[in-house]
Amino acid sequence: MSNSETVLLVGGGGREHAIARALAADPACDLYACASNRNPGITALAAGFETIGETAVEDIVAYATDVGADLAVIGPESALEAGVADALVDAGVYAFGPGADAARIETDKAFQREFMEAESIPGCPDFAVFDDMEAACEYIDAYDGDLAVKPAGLTGGKGVKVIGDQVNEDEAKAYLRESDYDRVVLEERLVGEEFTVQAFVANGDVRPTPAVQDHKRAYEGDEGPNTGGMGSYSDAGPELPFMTSEDYAEAVEVLEAVVDALPEYRGILYGQFMLGEDGPKVVEFNARFGDPEATNTLPVLNTSFLDVLTAARDGDSLPRLEFAGKATVCKYAVPEGYPTDPKSGAKITVDEESVGDALLFYASVDEREDGLYTTTSRSFAVVGVADSIAEAEAQAERALAAAGDGLRVRHDVGTADLLQRRIDHMNELRG
Ligand code: AMP
Ligand code: GLY
């Protein structure tokens, strides 16, 4: 039995509610949390909560010190970029999450690709970095093939434009000229099926979790603008139905190669992969759990998250992870108009009784005295956990009865139809 540990969780989204639930499942965890919004799921699990912005470094450190935190888990990338992990470590709190420098693997897409090239990390697409938007436009004109246009900095997953998919060449050039980006990455358009593999990393160990597929497009059938993610699913084993175990192993090898090159890395390393005819290529790395992917992964993790954290802090080898062997399907309810023109500040209701055997994760909602209000981001997720994706999907769908008016859902996430389209797409690409 471990002694009790005081843990500070930074962040107030669905991902952080899933982290809070996993931490609080261990009776040895005294959980405190801070975020810019009051997430009722997190406040119900935490011994204390303060409204503090995710990038308010000094206030976060002061709160950690105040509650006597031994450990901290940092949910959002904005906090990592702001140096929250560095400041906590300086104050003597072990932060599970990289310092701002290592977090550039996510927060600076130019660094991410240059790092991959310099360290010979497998799966790097052809790319070029530009500070001059006219030079970038000329590169588009001269390039033989389609390109993805990616601002180097953080855009909440909404800044990437793919030529031949969301935009044509002229629209991509207009986008570069009209936006005020300082630096962009242009890279080979990858074609295939996307999947995510997240790993717990510390002390040079990499402990991967099952693959997840997120759904970034706002509307059913993968139409509309990119979002932070409308929903996601995972299978009972490590792979997804359109992947082989070799594909999964290759993705894990990529994450291991990153950690070989960054041996001090600590926290979650998230790989976003495009599975095409010649195996997985890297779309990007993130330096934290995915949202929604954390809501798939943590509910099936049977190993105590707190045990992973304490091993990480104590310089020990990380425990081998055990999973429940269940499939999961997450569906997000988002405000009307999300992501382009989200209706924030709208009062919503969530009927917890209707969730049934599924899990409910509150996200970017704000609990006020008279009820629950939307923000500009996703409101809540329901997650079905069952023996098959089909059963988990049905469970999630039933749970959506919890959603009151003013919310929108992508009902196709995890459906048999959508899965079959993924499998057919892969078969087509692989001949
Ligand atoms: P990111 O912000 O890097 O996650 O990109 C957001 C989304 O843009 C990804 O999930 C992909 O769907 C798409 N994307 C990014 N890079 C590429 C690429 N090189 N080829 C095709 N699609 C891409
Ligand atoms: N679901 C994508 C992300 O968290 O970046």
C-alpha cells in the first residue's frame, strides 16, 4: 500500500475529468484541481478546487504549495507551453508533464519535424519550414503533389489546412497570406486512416496504451471544419479494426525512438499517426493526453495511475500497464455552432440519471450557482465501455439521452457503418 499522496491536477476539460476519475479511484490519492472553468465532474472528485487559468504559472505554483502537493498532472498543452511543469519542479513538486522546452515537440510544429529529421525518428513526412509566407506560396506552386499547411504554433487542432482535402492550392495560399502566422510548416499530404497511440513516459520507460481513433471533423461523414475532436473509439485489444498488430508495434517503436532521443521526457507522449500503404507516418506528437482519447484510455486502465506517478517521481521503472480488455466509444456533446461560432454562455442541462451504464465526463462547461453553462469548447462526453465496439457504441448512444437542448453530437462515431468504411479504405490503399 502506498502512503497518501497529494496530487494537483491542472485543467478543466473532459480529459481532465477522466484523469481525475482515474486518480481518485486510488484511495491513496488526495486530489486537488485548478482550471479556468468549474467542471462539476472534477470538483465532485477533488478535495479542493480553485479557479485559476491554465497558464497562470505563479498562481498554480502558489496553489500547489498551499495544498502541499507532492505531485502534479498537467492536462492541457497551453499549460505546458507556459512553463507550468518547469515552475512546479522548481518549487519542489514533481510534474507529470514535460517542461516547456521538451513540450515543443507539440507546441512548435517546425521544431517537431526538425527534431524528427535530426534524430532519424521513423515516419517523418517530407516537409519544409517557412517564415516568409510568399516563399511558402512559391513552394506550393512548385511542389509536385498535395501539401498540408500547418501553422508552427498551437491552434487547438484547428489551424491545419490540407490541400486536396479541405482547400485547393489557391485557397491555401490565400489562407497563408491572410493569416498572420510567423512560421508555417508545409508537408507532404499523408493519405490513409488516422490513429492515436498514447504512452506513459518517465525515467526512459515507455508504457503504451491501446490505439484510439479520434474524429476531428465537426459533422457526420467526416464533413465540415476540424474540431478538437468530436468523439473516438478503441477496441478490446491494442489495435483498431483497420490495423494489424505490426502497425501498432511500429507506432510504439516511433514513440520509443522519441524517448531515446529525449531521455529526460516525462508525462504522456501522444503520437498521431496516418496509416497508409507503407505503414504508419507521424501526423504529429502531443505532449499530453488527447481529448477525447483520454476518455477512452483511462477507463480501461486497471493499473493505478497514482502508482505510475509515484514510480515516475521516485525514479523507478514504471509499472507494466494492465488493461480491462474492453472496447470504448466516446461521443462529445458540443455547443451549437462549435467550432466556428460556438454559442458560449448558454445554460444547458445534463441529466446524469440518463447516462445509465456509460460514463459521463464533463468538459468545458462552467458550473455556476444557478446551473451549468457552455463555454466556447466541448460540453460533455459520454463513453460506452463494453466487450465490443458495437456494444460500447450502443451504450454511448443511449447515454446521450442525458443531453438537454442546445447541444450537438456526431452520432456516427463508432458505428458499424463508419468502421466498415475505415476498413474498406485501408483495404483499398493496401490493395
Ligand atoms: P494537427 O494539428 O497536426 O493534429 O493536424 C490536425 C489534422 O490535420 C490531423 O489530425 C490530420 O487530419 C490533418 N493533417 C495534419 N498533417 C497532415 C498531413 N501531413 N497530411 C494529411 N493530413 C494532415
Ligand atoms: N484529440 C486530439 C488532441 O487532443 O489533440
